[in-house]
Amino acid sequence: MEGFTYRDVNQEILRTLSPARKPYYLLVALLFLTVVYAASCWAYQILTGMGVAGVMHPVNWGIYLVNFVFWVGIAHSGTLISAILYLLRARWRTSIARSAEAMTVFAVMIAGLFPFIHLGRVWIFYWIIPYPNQRNLWPNFQSPLVFDMIAISTYLTVSFLFWYTGMIPDLAAVRDRTTGLRQKVYRILSLGWIGSHHQWRHYTGAYLLFAALATPLVISVHSVVSWDFALSIVPGWHSTIFAPYFVAGAIHSGLAMVLTLLIPLRRIFRFEKFITMETLESIAKTIIFTGLIVGYAYGVEFFIAWYSGNMAERDTFIWRAIGHYAYAFWIMVVCNSIVPLAFFFKRLRTRISSLLVVSIFVNIGMWYERFVIIVGSMAHEYNPYSWGYYSPTWIELSIMAGSFCLFLFLFFLFVKFLPSVSITEIKESLRPPMREKSKA
Amino acid sequence: MSGASKPGILGIFPYLDDLLRALKHLKSSGIPVHTVFSPTPRHEIQEILGLKPSPVRFFTLVGGTLGVAAGISLASYAHLQWEFVTGGKPVLAWIPFVIVGFEFTILFGVLFTLGALLFKSRLPKLRLPNYYDPRFSGDRFGVFVSCSDSERERTRKVLKENGAEEVHDVV
Amino acid sequence: MMSSEFPSNPKNQPEETPGGSTGIPRWLIVFFWVFFVLGAAVFIGSVGGSQSQRAWQAYLINFVFFTGLSFGAVLFVAVLNMTNAVWGRPLKRLAESLGAFVPVSFVLFWVLYFGKDWIFPWIAHPVQGKEVWLNAPFLFARNGLGLFVLSGTALALLHQSLRRGENITGQMNPAAFPEGPNPSWRRQVLLSPIFGILYAVVLSLFAFDLIMSLDPHWLSTLFGAYYFIGSFYSALAAILFLAALGRKPLGLEKFILPRHFHDLGKLLLGFCLITGDFFYSQFLVIWYGNLPEETRYVILRVRETNWEPVAWTVLILSFAIPFVFLLSQKIKMIPAAMLALAALILGGMWLERFLLVVPSLWKENFFPFGVVEIAITAGFLGVFALCVIFFLQKFPLLPFSDPLFRKAIEGGDYE
């Protein structure tokens, strides 16, 4: 980004907000239609009952929960990039932080839908909210599902506020360059920000605190989600390594999703100067790291399952590899821990095509990992009499497709109406305009 | 800060080092600076104006402490209503309540921080002050000195000498 | 151009590098030799007689503590290399000095063979179903091999880092920066991730074999990671300790500045939280599942009269106090305060290893902490310190051949 001035930054980023062309509207309409279709499938499920989904004894948690964990996982890398890398002062985060945070907010929203979708009696969901009521009904605060509810809603609130607060100065920049109705909207959204030194003083302090608070939150949220499983005594679930294993896996899948989204974004918006190869390479290197952690966890779990001498535990793990769902298991192992090793080769981590391909493989692999853990363990617990299988029905698959389309739909809206690269932070990373050039 | 219209002098600077020099001169001439505008935060500006780090973090501390107390009290209160022994676990068990307390700590911490930020920055504001120039969110720095008519000439001179691109009278 | 930015050399002549035989007082070296001899004597005296169990326990605790710490310090160097971090360069050589213990630990490992009957309960009472894994020959073979491979990689990494410094030992002037292509740097960058992977695998193996198997019916999948993260945490505290203690005597005040303590303090806080989080993950899952084969280990350590105070002490020293104090920016910048905090953390983590090992082995009523343990610990401390001192005396204290260190200097970081 040498030779870029502040004005260039404004222009380059704000031109993405100019009115779109036909293909964009077509795509958005298509996505929206799919979402409507999925919503009607959900309505059908509410009217008819959970039987239209494939869940039944013994597998009571099907792909709705797999998707829930998947989307929460995707959300985590956004906060990693914007909060944790901010604290570590990693330079490569600047151009991707805003999009990554947006990805987080949308992913958490979608993840939060799935507990509702897989509830049989959705209309009484509010019973889990801890407010004083005349039924004197309280949730059980020792239950990991209640931890989930608290953690996910906290995460949604915090990541939304973090994302929004970060955008306030940028929204002011947009406000100052638009007219008419658009300007009115951005004026309201930017809350009257003027960039005075008073405001900057409090802003920088607050932003650092947000980042410092969001960091432990990221780790705790996916640990809480992992404890949904680890706190039970189901073989294959009751394992102390679940919390860090899930957090690492979340970051793994999230970073892969960042690559999958940003590579096209970069091409379409011609953001190559901002989202440089250095940034993409750094993401790739981090993916190696998280892939190794996930691989380590697989190895340790297998070893300890054998070491425990527990028949059910040993059998579960053997069955995962050679049983009914073996295909899912091997997809998981290969895509998550072996394919990312390709990034050890510099050529493969600096080429767009290989970055995109590996990231898609990792996404698929991480989805299947949740499938193996959730469905695989429930299908094969202690009592052979109660072993069974599960297959998702068309309703479940439609809703899953709808969730992906909803995510893309929201992301598409985001990139057209809000600055997808942080104007202010890019300016901060440049040399400030100095009259005497040597001083900077 | 408050008040959307104030009389004074507004200087617009394209370069940061000019701005910093102007600020130093204003300070040494005893002219109080009302507001400095910049497209990005700059610690040099804060240093010259002699400002300490923002007090927002104290609000965060208060929020966090309130959060952990709120979380654990809520969970304890709820459990004491029915006193169920679920799963063989004690009615009030600190081990799982730590999680509830922790999440509330973060939530309240963030909310209080945001509140402090908005409160201290006097946001949201419906109308922009009349001494605001849209270029300040682009690539220009600005200094607004709120002064009476007698001071205007002196201020204008200091700003012009230090490389102000434009100097406006604001009424 | 470089000489003007380099901190000025007041005597204006190439003089001895800080370190060498200056800087480290002779009496300190003698002091540690005394520790070592004392420890060795008490150890050898105890293992024949009635205190055998205590001696071997103490040996094992110290072995896992110091070995983990030493490898953790080398991991710090590897992480600096992998992340291309510029901030930590002046600390690199100090961290490497802590890794000097590695070859000694390889030797000390084999001594454990002689105590295997006192250490591993499954030798006297083999565990059905686990004999193929838990038998003495296989255990020592695989751990010995792991230690060999890990030590080898660590030493290779250190060697590459020190290589280009050979001809400039004893000089601290700007001409010291070697010119030309730097293959040793590329090799360091290649070796660092290999070391990182081996660190995780081998130290997990140690944890499972040398600590977890002491209670052969107990298991925890996170235990290996808990051990190696805790070791890294201890290593960070040790680096901080050495930096705070040694910056004046070794003449490094101009290079190791308060902001390095701030950065290291932030890293320390992060790993305090991570180690605490790993501890809680295990604790919560075991408590919640309430399976007797898992809870027995934890209940023994947090409820039984002998061990409960130790558990609380560890919690307070290793987690609670550091967490509170490391939140403050001001405290992080004061080397003396950080020295005290680092010492506290090291003491707490040592006790933590004690708590992991001893309750599984010690069946008597009285609390096993006395002359035997203190002397053996002193012995290990002496050996460790002597390794560090030997390293610091032999090699230049700043990583001149490291291109990122050069970048830090030329970037005007040290004016």
C-alpha cells in the first residue's frame, strides 16, 4: 500500500457502495427466494411436527445441531481476526477485519436460529429465558444448554456492538460523501460522529477494551458449545479435550470461510491492493496451525480411547472409522488435518486457486467433523440394542441450504451498503500525510 | 463539543506535521483549542493537548464487577426457588455458576463500555456542529478555536503561519 | 549509517561483550555448584534407604518441571521465528540460554530407570489390558526416543541461531552484523515449526507416561496439552525472570526496555488465562460427568486433608495473583515487580507439578516435604542454572545473526 493517500483509500473503498449492476440484483433475489423456501419448510415443520425431520431415537440431535455448531464455529474466526489479532498488533488483519466481523455477526445470527428450528414446540422457547414469571419457572443454570443460551446471546450482542462501533467512523465517511436519502440514513447510522479529538480519545480506549473483552468471550463461547457434548457421559463425547479442540476447530473452519468469502470479494471489488497476498498467506499459515491442533486432538482422542480400556469408548472410535458413517469420518480426517498441510509449500499458499480449493475442502471437512461427533456418537452408545442410524430428510436439507443462502444474502447486502474494508484502520496503517516526507 | 454552533476560527490542514506545529504554537500563545479534527486517531494530538487516557476503562471495571455479581446472583436465586438436586449435583454449585458469571461479566462489561463511549463522546448527535467540514473524515485535519472577535486575527495568523490550507470564520 | 543509530558505545572501543566472565559474579556460580553437589549427595544417600520413595518422587517432579520449562523456552524462540515477530528479538538469546538444559535433561531421564519400581505402580501391579503400553522397556524406549528427537531438534535450532555469531564473540559494535546470504536463518525458520509439532507430541507423551500413568486407571484427554501449555507458561515466567534479573549485570538495559516487559507481561497474562482455562476444562468435565474412575484423581487432590492446601496454594500463586496483577499496565512495566511475579508463578507451577505427581504415589500420612525434597530441588536448580550460566558466558547475548534483530535496531527501536 505504498503511495496510497487517505483520499485514495476513501475513493477505493467507497466506490464499492455505488449502485450495483444487474447480476448482483439477480443473485440477491435468487438467494432471497431460497431463504423464503427454507422458511416455508420450517413453517411446514412447525405445523406438521418434528417427525418430518429425520431425528428420532437414538439420534435425537441431527443436522440442525451440526449446523448450529458449524455456524458458531464460523463466527469465531471473525472475532479472532478483529479482536485477538488487534491485541497482538498483527498488521495483516487490517484489511480483512471488517468483513470478518460482519461474517461473525451473520454466522451467529444464523447459528442462533438452529436451536429454535430443532425445538419441537418452538412457541414456548421463552421458557428458557431467566425472567421472573408467575409460573415461577426457572431454567436450570447447571445445564450446558442454558450456558449455551447465555453465551450465544452474549456473543451475538457483543460481536454486533463491536462490529457496529468499529464502523461508526467509516459510516461518517460515507455520510460525508453521499447526498439525499442515503445521506440521511448514514447520518443516523453514524450517530453524528465528527472525528474530534475528544471522540477519538474515548473511541480508542473503548475499542481496545472491546477487543480485550471479546477475546476471552470467543474462547468461552465455543468451549460452552463443546460442553454441550463433553458434560454428558456418551462415549466419544465425554472428553476433557473438547473445549480447546472445538475452539481450534472453530477457528480452523472460520478462517477457511474467510478465505472462501474474501477471495471472490477481492476479485470482484478489485481490492488486491488492500487484501494483499501477504494477508491471504498469513491466513493460510494460521490454518496450518489450527489444522495441526485438530489433527493432534484426533490422535489423542483415539489413543486415550484405547488407553481407557473402556469397551464402549474403544468400540465407538473403531466404529467411527469403519462403521456406517465411515465416509464422513474419513472426509473429516483428510480434509481437516491432511489437506491443510499443503500450505506448508509456499507455492500453494500464495496461489489463489489453491487457497480457494483448500479452504472449501476445510469447510466441508469441518462440517463433517461435527456430523461425526454428534450423529456418530449418538448412533452408537453403550447399549447395542439402542444403536440406530440417522439420515437427514429433505426438510432438514432444505433448511440447511436456506441457512447458507441466508448467510450469503446478508453478506451480499453488507458489501453493497456498508464499507467492507475498514477505511479508518487502513488509513491508520499508512503513513500520515506529512509535508516533510522524510519525517514519516 | 456541545452546542452545534459556536463562533470561532476553523483551520484546515492537509498535513499532520503542520497541524502538530500549529497546535504547539497555539498552546504556547495561550490560545485554548476547542476541537481538533482528524480522519484517524493520532496519539501525537492527544499528547500535545496533554490528555490522559480515556476514563472509559473504569466504567468497564464497574460493568464487569456488576456482571459477575448479577450472573451468580441470578443463578443462585433461581436455584434457591425450587432447591432441586439435579443429576446429583448440589443445589448451589459454584463450578457451573462460574460460566454464567463469566458470560455476564463480559456482557455487562461491553455494555458499560459502549455506554461510557457514547456518553463521553456526546453521541448520538442529531445535528453536526456548524464548524464541521466533511473533508475531516477524508484526508484533512482541522483545528477549531472558539474565540471572541478580538482574538480572531491572532489565531488566524498562527494558523496561517503553520500551513493551514484554509482558515474560516465561523459565526 | 548504522553506527549512528546503534546505542553509542561510550568507551568507543570493542570491549568485552556483557557476559563473558564479566557480568556474572563468581560467587553465584559457586553457589549453584554447591546446590548441585548437595542435591546429588542427598539424592544418592536417600535412594538406598528408607526415604527412597520421597527421593524418587522429588526427582520426577523436578525432572518434569525443568525439562518442560527448558523446552518451553526453546518453543518461545521457535514461535518468535514463525511469527516473524520483531518485538521479542533481544530476548531471543536469553530464551535460548534456558534451553541449554536440554542435553542434560536427556542424561537425567535415564536415571529415572533406576527408580522405576518406586515411581510406576503398574510395574508391581500390572494393569490388565494396558500391559502392552504400560511396561517399563517400552515406556523408556519411546520416551527416550521422543526426548532424543526433541532435544536434537532443539539443539539444531539453537545451533543455527548461534552459528553466525562465532567470529564476533566478545564484540558489541555495529560491524558485528554479518553481511551476505543467511542460510542459518532459513534453517531456523524451517526447524521452528518442526520443533513446535514435536514439542506438542513429545511433551504430551511425557505427560501421559510420566505423570498420568502414575494413576493408571485415570485418564484425561487434555492432560498432555495441559502439561505442555503449563510448561510454556512456566518458560515465559522464567524468561521474564531472567530478563528482569540479568538485564543490569549483563549490560542489556539498552536493549531490554520496559516495553519488552509490558509485551512479555501481556503474553504471560494470556497464557495464565489459557493454562487456567485448560485446568477448568478438565475440572468441569470430570466434576459434571461424576464418573468414579475420573473423579478419584481430582477428589484426592482437592478434598483430602493433605493435598487440599496445596491445591489452593497453586490456584492462588499460579493463577489468581498473576491474573490480578498482570491486568495493570503500570505493573507490567516495572522490571522489579515482574521479577517478583515471575518468581511467584514459577513457584506455583512447581507446586502444581508436585500436586500432579505426589498424591498418586504417596500413601503415608505425613506430608512429604522436607530436607529430601528441598535438597533435590536445589540440586536440579543448580544444574539448570549452571547450564544457563555456561551458555551465557560462551555466546553473545544478542542475536546478531538474526535479520529481524537487525531490523529492530535499524528501525530505530533502540535510540
